[in-house]
Amino acid sequence: MVNLELCFKTACEQAQLIRNKKISVTQLITAHLDQIERLNPTLNAIVTLTAESALEEAQAADAALAKQAPLGALHGLPVAHKDLFLTKGVRTTFGSPIYQDFIPEHDSLPVERLKKAGAISLGKTNTPEFGAGSQTFNSLFGTTPNPYDLTKTCGGSSGGGAVALATGMVAIADGTDLGGSLR
């Protein structure tokens, strides 16, 4: 299976391929990291990439699968977290220069639950400063455009996650919905 084709399978399809041992978790994570490397320089959806830890987690996920250990529902699936969610040990900026060097000591509840279900984080997605805005732009990371028309906005405030998901950078992206951006 071609890596690009793998990136555009649904999360359910990817999970089934892993459980049926048609692909390894490492293969899946590598495919998505390759997609990020190809597209993110133009789209700016992922603002903090955690490739090294993702590959380490993928190897551990493959080992768990080989041992027939109990697996979470999202075992091995690549996820990216909106840069508003605290992620232990990973820079979390809230899209603000004030927090450009902030490294949380614990996970927010959504991140904690995704990890517990077996998802593997590839990094953080762009957001307007403090999630306040209908465009995905901030002075720290810049703009995330619409991937289908780079002259247009992707909207917001979860635009980084939306673009990452729409372009196959990840199988799952979390977000927040204050004004209806996820509905």
C-alpha cells in the first residue's frame, strides 16, 4: 500500500489495518510524518512536531500488538492536539508569544484520554492566540491557509487541526468549539 493512500484512509480503516496486522504502527506513523514533511511548510498546520517521540511510541505500540496485549480503541492512530491543550513535556503556546517557551508538567483531560486510548501524538496544531478568533493566525506562528485555495483562510479557531486532518497529516485532530467552528 502506498504511504499517501494510507494517509487518506479513515481512522477506523487505519485501526482495522493495524489490528489485522496488514500494516505496522511504525509504518502508519512514518507515512503521516512524511505527509507532514511534504505539506506543512506551505500549510503551517502543525506548529510543534514531535516526530522522535511519535516513532518511539509507534515501536512500543507494535511491540504491544506482537505480545497480544490489551489495546485501546485508538491504538497506534496518529493525532495532533490543538495548541491550547496542555501536553506534558511538549511546548504549548496557546498561539501566544507570552507562552512561547511553556512546557506543561501534565496533560489536559482530552490529551490524557486520547493517550489512554492508544493514540500517538505527532504534535500541536495552529490556533489563533488563546483560541480567540475566526481565522487561524497568530503572531508566533503565522497563518494556516485553506489547503484547497492558499489565498483563502481555513477559518478558525481549530483551523490547524482541520487542515492537518483534511490533508492526511493525521487521522485524528482535536479542537475546541466556542463559536461553532467544529459543528
